[in-house]
Amino acid sequence: MNCSCVPAAAAAAASDSDEGLFYYTIWLYIIGAVSNLATFDQINKLYTKKDAGSVSGFVWLIFTLNGLSFTIYGVWITNGVVLANNALGFVVSLIVVVLVVAYKDDSINAWQALTTAPTNE
């Protein structure tokens, strides 16, 4: 913004804005990673209990599709925050979906495991 047609005050404001955007972008990377890594509590419970009865597979399937869609979008628009946070979200959601199918009740198929309401056990 070093154009003579831009007043000095406007150029300084833009510079402050760019610095603010930089720090906010760092914040987005951090909070995106933390919120996605919080999913590991669900993954740990599924893996240790080997029971998916209390988990809504359908909701996690939606989360997985959302993460995949926004990962593709992040690649398309070349936005690191969108790409990184949603790629991580896609991976952890996919892990939950795989565990829901793996630890489903033996009397139902994989699709039923993903679309059946969770039980309150």
C-alpha cells in the first residue's frame, strides 16, 4: 500500500489490519487444531470400550463429509487455515465413523450403524 494516492493514515491502518489478520490467522490454526484434537476423547472412548451404542454414527458421517468438502474447498481456494483445520477434522471424523462401524451391534449392518439413533446406556 505504498501508493501516493493512499493517505498515510489509511496506509498505517491497513498495515495494522494486516498484522491483526496475521495474528488472527495464527489463532485460527491453533483453535482449529485444538477443537479437532478434542475429538480424540470420543475416539478413545470408542476404542477402549469397543461399543458404539452411545454414538450417533450419522452425525459423525455428516462431520466427515463436511471436513472432506471443506478440505477440497481449502485446496481449491489455496487457503491454509481452511485446508489444515478441515483436513484434520476430516481425518478424526473418519476415524470415529470407522470405529462406529467396527464396534456396531453385530445384529445390524454398517449402514444401520451409521443411521441408527444412539442408545442411552
